[in-house]
Amino acid sequence: MGTRSGYEYDAIIIGTGIGGLVAGAYLAKAGARVMLYEHHSQPGGYFTSFTRQGFTFDGGIQACEDCGMLFSVLRQIGVLDRVELKKARFGLATPDHFAVLDSLESVQAFYRELIKVYPDQAAGINRIVEDVGNFCRVMEAYCQLPNPMFGPLRQAMATYPGWRKKYKGDLKHSKEFVEYMKIPLDVYLQKRLTNADLILFIKQMMYAGAPASFTLSFYYFVMDYYHPRGGFQSISNALADFITEKGGKIQYKTLVEEIVLENGRAAGVRLKTGEIIRAPYIISNSDARRTFLKMLPPEATPETYRWRLAETPVSDSVITVFLGVDIPAEEIKTRDCKHIYYLPDYKGVDVLKSLDDEDAYTRAPVEICIPSLEDPSMAPPGKTAIVLQSLAYMNYANNWGTENGKRTEKYKALKEKVSNQLIANAEKLIPGLSGKIVFKAVGTPYTNERYTLNSEGATAGWTYNPTKAMNTGWEGMKGFKTTVKNLYLVGHWTMSPGGAPAGFMSGRIVSSLVKWRLRMRI
Ligand SMILES: Cc1cc2nc3c(=O)[nH]c(=O)nc-3n(C[C@H](O)[C@H](O)[C@H](O)COP(=O)(O)OP(=O)(O)OC[C@H]3O[C@@H](n4cnc5c(N)ncnc54)[C@H](O)[C@@H]3O)c2cc1C
């Protein structure tokens, strides 16, 4: 593949999150000379793991939906055989009920259980049960659509009639699905239910303001969850190794501070060291605000867009508690579920509306992730690695007691307090947990921001609220384009709702586009 003379690389990628790695791997595979810069000491962004005292923890994402992409992308790049993906069984639990989510019926049964607690809401709950069924089946149909992006067009066309026949009945609900993608879940719930506690209970299972049909169909994702043996770092390492084997380069502990423009086009990057490296195409896997508001001069971006970037809310962050415990795997009874979403209270809590309440997490749901139950490589013999997570926000409890972004004694004390509240709730499922902890670390939204440079520790790009987000609906299909020539975006900021699929998809699309444009240059 040719390059324009005078350039050392064909493309520079800023960041090695899943979007950057996927774009880099496809480009390197095609023979393009790629250079990736990563400010952290290892690749992955939120596809990351770390090991302490023999316990391995996933630092960001805990399980990933295939959604017709995870396997397809890894297979097409040629690294699927380097990772071992295991189905991750998911459970939903309350103090008096445990539901293993292994079929659509099991999800619907969980919702029907709520009628016992809220009998006067039965009619509304039954309507929700119906919508969960319809929307999950539509989501399944979309995810199973033969996709020419991941295989030969002829093969996609050959399998299309079978797909259409299989999902014909389900696709009847597509129009409604699309309509409800424009409505936040709480607005939808207020149409179906009158009990505020129940509305809150259901709402707290998803990111703030998430679209109604997306939320109700997310159970399809949950039943389609996978976890890689050894943790998510193994996916990132496989992609990074592939890139370097194909001649690409990755430089860690290197912050890109500026995207260099020549005649209004992106033509290079300036590193924190001051060094300038040039390439005809620049792909940013960095935070959207950082890309446009910090790395580019103001005149490169329209004023109205700059305003939107600054004002649009970001997606929820999380508080994460990493625990190494002296409990053998066989003593942890979670019905073979490695991931359990535990809801301690049928009343629910909206942490976003309880920012001054330092006890909010006594009532907040906690996701309990224990992949080491099935993957002994993640914990020392006879012990177990557990990750607890709950949605969190940077401005909780007076910015977590920080002062001008600096960690204080108050910050440390609050981390301890909130983490103990989450442990107390998890203990209802894992008796004796608090007394068996041999390692503990806690990450807040500040930790997420520090490691991944995502604004406010956002875990999935822009807010999920369709009435406030950027790059929703069809707009998201071109969220990789920018106002600057030869500059593209990859990763979760390219579409809302964001997440891993946004990284896979944008990485695949942008790599094709850049490959095509590089060929045009020969
Ligand atoms: C707790 C949690 C649970 C999640 N659960 C799910 C789930 O169930 N399903 C799902 O689909 N998604 C989930 N996600 C979201 C998903 O993990 C992310 O959306 C996705 O991994 C983001 O990928 P990305 O390509 O946008 O890059 P990111 O992960 O955001 O990484 C960006 C990388 O770029 C680097 N970088 C940024 N700027 C610069 C710069 N200027 N110079 C050098 N390097 C830079 C950063 O250091 C980072 O490594 C979850 C996330 C979290 C945290």
C-alpha cells in the first residue's frame, strides 16, 4: 500500500481503546503503516485487566455482548483463536428472589415477580413484559442480520432470505422499537406505571435516561454476554500483538497533546514531549471533548459544535471495588452466574438525584462479577477475585471530597465508606464476604478519567438520553466523520448509546475508509 511522500506513517491512531485497536489491526493487516500512541502503560482503555497479589481484575467492562460483532471482528482480523471467550451467565437478584437470565422467558418471569410486590401495578407490568419480549426479539434480529462488513457480500446475500423468514414476525415490532429509541425509559415507564418506587426500581437497572426500547432489549445483550479467559486484557493484548506483528507500532506512556493541521487538514500529532509526527490520516480514539476542545485549535471546529461538545452530558461512570477474598470458588453459590445484578431494595434509588446523600449506596444496586469462579487463572488457588460495581458520578458528595481535582483525606474516607456499603449489600449473596477480604482497591469516576482520559469517567461516551445526546439514531452511523479533513473518530463517542459495539463498528468502518483513501493515493 502506498503513502503520500514525506510521511513516515500512513495513519496515526490516538489511543488504544477497543476502537483504536480494531482500526489499527485492520489497517496493519492491509499493509498500512500505522502508529498508535497510548498514554497508559498497556493497551485496551476500558478493555483492561490488572493483577495484584495474584488476583486478576477487569478494570472496566466486565462482560461483553457478541451482538454479531465481537466474534466477527476478531475472526475477520485473525485473532479469534488467540482468545478464549466463554459465555457469561447473568443473574438478577433481590433479597427474596434470584433469577438466572438464560432465556427471554426468564427475564419476563423476573418482571412478573414484581406483581407480588406491586399488585396494583399488574396491568402496567404485564405491558412491560410484552414489550421486553417484542424488543428483545427485534434486537436479536438486528444482531443476527447477515452483515457484509464482516464477510463476503455474496454470503450475506445468500443468508439474508433465511434471516428474513426467521425474524419476519419479530420485525413487525421494528417501527415501535425505533420510536421508543427516541424516548427515555422514565418517560416510557410513567406511561405504563403509576408507582414512583417501582419506576425507580426498574430505572436503576440502566444508565440514566437510556432509550426505552434499548433498555428493555438490553436483556438480549445480557444473555449474549462473553468473558475472555484471563480477563479483558487478553483481547487487547491479542490485537496489540497482531498490530506489531504486521509491522505497526505502538508507543505507550505517550500522550498526544495536539492534532497538527496543515492547510486545514489533519496531518500529524504533537506529543507531550513536543515531538511532531506526521501522517496523512489521523484517527482519534480519544474522548470527544478532548479531541475537539483540547487537541485542535478553536478555528478548526464550528463554534456551535464546540458549545454542544461542552454542554452535552456524558454517560454514567462507575465506582468499582476490587476484592481478593479468601473463599474457595466452590463455596460461592450464585447458581453458576459469574455476573449478578443485586437490587437490595424494591424501592430503588436514583444516585444522580441523591448526590448529597452519602448513604445512597446502602440502597443502590451492585453488580457482582466473579469470572474467577470459572477461570482459576484469575485468582490464587483456593481464593476468589470479585469485582463490585455501581453507577456513579463525578459530582457525587461534593465531588467525592476532592479539592480542585486533587485527592484528599475526605476522598479516601468516602471511598472507604461507599465501598463498605457495596460490600455489605454483596454480602447478602456471599455470606461472610467482609471478613474474608485479603486485598481491596477502589476506583471512582476520577480513577476512570485518570486511566482512560474519558471526560468525567464516562464509561460509554455520550449520555444515553436520546433527547440530550449527540450522534443518536442514524446520525450515529456517521459519527466517525469530523469537520476536519483527514481526521476520523473511533470508539464510543461516535454513537449514542455507546459501548463496545460502537468501538467495533467505528474501528471497522474507519479502517476501510482510510484503506480505500490510501489506495487512491498510490
Ligand atoms: C464498568 C463498565 C462496564 C461496561 N459494560 C459494558 C457492556 O456491558 N457492554 C458494552 O458494550 N460496553 C460496556 N462498557 C463500555 C465499553 O467498555 C466502552 O464503551 C469501550 O470499551 C470504549 O472503547 P473506546 O474504543 O471508545 O476506547 P476507551 O476504552 O475509551 O479507550 C481510549 C484509550 O485512548 C487513550 N487515549 C485517550 N486520549 C489519548 C491521548 N490524547 N493520547 C494518548 N492516548 C490517549 C486512553 O488512555 C485509552 O486507553 C462498560 C464500561 C465500563 C467501564
